Amino acid sequence: MTELQKQISDIRSRLRNGVRLVAVSKFHPITKLREAYACGQRCFGESRAQELQEKVPQMPADTEWHFIGHLQQNKVKMVVPVVTMIHSVDSLHLLMEIDKQASRLKDLRLNAGLPEKVKVLLQLHVAQEATKFGFTPEELTQMLEDGTWRTCKNLEIAGLMCMATNTEDTEEIHREFLIAKECFDNIQAKFFSNDPNFCECSWGMTEDYDIAMQCGSTIVRIGSGIFGEREY
């Protein structure tokens, strides 16, 4: 077993029941992804549309791809045909564009063995850094109350995503993840109470996934803890 595979095995042993691991493979070579695949990892997260497109044909067909980075509207058409889930929907305009492209590219998705509908997560901004993307809890509630999103028939809103502040203050990280979980609970009760597909909380990365799991995370996105430092 390689060092990388030992890392994955160690992380899996620490995951709580019901928590899925997305191996964040952005900027890492295909050889490392194949190492991870060889020990059973099937779900990988990428953040650049072009890099994602280049890697997909180099991996086995049963690899599950998630897009986790900031997504520009003009790149949606590159991502939709190959991903199971987009974690980073940070505006109504982006949501509508994903729906539009999912309709237009439906046959490509089906030919790739993907579900007809793209799963998406709405991105919350709970961190202190202004540079991070996403809705505030108030903005998200307002967007959902407006109701325009209900016209989207080619995607499935599966939950929320967020990133905590980049800090060593674990109390602050815990506080932010609890804000996200409270928002998830409120949104679920108010807008998705009859939708069992709204069930995902994507928060927690290499440095904070233990705290994230304490705060309701169902998906953790771990990169350097598996692959080491990025290779740009």
C-alpha cells in the first residue's frame, strides 16, 4: 500500500457513518488519482473546468466527478456533461445557467451514464474572508422565497456547501459550521420538507473535517490530506 493509499485508509477510518469522502484532486497528476482509485476511492473533486475535462477520459468510467470550485457561467457547458454534483452554486444566475445547459446537454449526460438531472449544492458564505463566494443565510432565504428557482427542471438542489474561515481558531470554525447547519435545517424545513433529496451538507476540508462532522457534515472535501501539497 502506498503512502497515499494509507492516507485515504486513515481518513476513512475516521469518517462518521453517513459521511462521504470527496478526494480533492485539483492540480494533482492523473497518476495520483489512479493510486486513490486503486484502493477504492471513486469520488473526486475538481475546481477548473478544463482540468476536469482533461482528466475524465483518463480515469475509469465509474469514477464520480464533483465540481467544487467557483464556477463561471461561461464554463458551465464544459462541466455539466461530466459531473454528478456541482458544490458551488453561488447565485441565481448560475443556477439558471446550469439548468439551461443540463437541458441542452441531456443526451451527453445520459450517454456518459449520468443521471438526467445535475445535483447542485447552494454555497453559503459564513467565513470571515470577504474573498470567499456564496450567499449569506439571509440572501439564500430571500432567493428561495422569490421562487424563480422552482422553474429549474433539469437540476436537483441537494443541499448546502460552505467553507470556514482559514484560521487556527477552532471555536470560530465550529461556530461557522453551526451557522451553516442551522441554515440547512431552516431551509430544509421551509422549502424542502417534502424533498428527501435535499439532504447534503458539504463542509469540512483537510484541517477541519473532524469539526465539520460534529456540525452535521455529510460530505467532506479532502485534498492535501490525501495527495499532499498541490502540484501547480
